Amino acid sequence: MKNIAKNMICTAAATMILASLISCEPITKEIGAGDAISSVDQIRASVTQEGNTNKVHVYCSSPVVCQWTDGVNLLTSNEGDLILLVRGAQTIVMTAMAADGKTFTKEFSVNVSDMKYPVDPAYGLLFGSGEKTWVWNTTSGWAAPDGGPAGPLIMCGGSPSSGRDYWGWTPDDMSSQCEEAGVADEGLGAKMVFALSGKKVSKYDPSGKQISRGSLNFDMTPTSVYGSLGTLTFAGTNILYPRDRNGNTEWSFSSFTIAYLDDEHLMLFTPSSNGGWYYVFNAQLE
């Protein structure tokens, strides 16, 4: 009897152990600090847009350190907010660094239609919804801030207080003068493309061939220059036809006063010893 009881106890114990093993959930292992990551798919990450507004909330989980950018703003944090600068379709790029130094990149798409959170309007005026093309002005409907002729390039002499004299190039003048100066590829038909991501600028000749590229930045703080709204600065390239016509020499500078800016027009100014030069561009409409 003792042996039978002992066997029954052992059998019952074994059955209980087996049942407990069968009923257990599968063992899972979450990625923890120090664990190796081999794919961006192992990283929990999200970009949540507040409705259709220009605010997004970004999140990624450890064991990575994340950096987020829309091409201009840069946030190094595993969680936070970005205020987007223009309307339209945009891409948020996450770069995650793992514990072993490997980096992983993932892109998130958003579309902004409501600029609920204030940003400098110059972003939208200069870059459109992410990219904007500027061409020489061929319209006669507007001119320098205090009068004068309209054209792609306007020269002025004298001071605003005593009155200025103006000389404006016609579109035909623009082509012939650029050809004479040996820079026909920057005359009528040439264009500048401003791209918000990275604040890049590319210049193209009339045939569409890229002739140079670089970057640009702006500061909408008015300076002491007459009519100043701010400053536009180029790096790695320069404005179309960056030359002093009087001596046919290239400008040694690449910063220009913003004299006028709206959705369709951009007027840049550089002073000279007796007046200055207005560079006048129109936005190329699709």
C-alpha cells in the first residue's frame, strides 16, 4: 500500500508539472540596453501629427538614441515635438544610433495643410511647399521700392533722401549683357531653385543644365540699408549674374539685402558707392 500511495503522489506531481509547462505562455525577450540591433524594424518609432497642423510628436524606444529632422529643424531626443515650417507633403527622417555605434534610418511622411503654430512666413515665401524656382523678372507690373523702372536688373544712383536716378534692363538687355560679360548661361531663361531641406540652392542655365549648387540662409532682421527687410546669404554659389556691370568683375560677397518679398516676387539689393543694384526675380509658376 505504501508503494501504491508513493506512486500515486509521484504521478500527480508529474502531471501538475507537465500541465504547468503546457499552460505557460511562450517566453519572449524584449530588446534591452546593450542588446544588438540588426534592423530598423526592431526599433519602436512613431511620428504622430496633430491633425493636419504643422506640429508632430516624435518617439523612439531605447536602447537607441534618436535624432529627428525635417531638413531644417534638428531634434536629438527619443521623444519630443517638431514644428514644421511650410505647407504640403514633407518627410521626417529618424536616425537611430545603437549601443554598438551602428546607425539606422527611417522616413515618415506627413502632409501639412494647417499652419496652426507660427513660423517665419519667409520660409513659405522663399521655399514654397518645400521647393521653389526663381527666374529673372520679365514683368512690367512692379519696380523698385521707391519707384524706378521695372526689369530683371535695376541700377540706381543717388540717395533716397535726395532722389534717385534709375536705369533698368529689359529682358533683351539681360541676355545681351550677360553674353557680353561671358556668362550667357546666367541670363534670361536661367533659374535658381531653392530647396527647404538643407536650405539648398541650385542654379540652372536656360537649357536646364545645372551650373552650380550650394546653400542659402536668411535673416529677416532689417538692417540699416534703405528698404531692408532682412538679408539673404548664399554659400558655395551665388546669385544669378553676381557681377558689377561697370567693371565686369564678379562680386566678392554673397549676402544681399531683401528689399521685397512676397509669394511671387523676390527683390534683392546690393549697395554701391553711389546707389546700388536691384536683382529682381519672379516665382516660376507651375
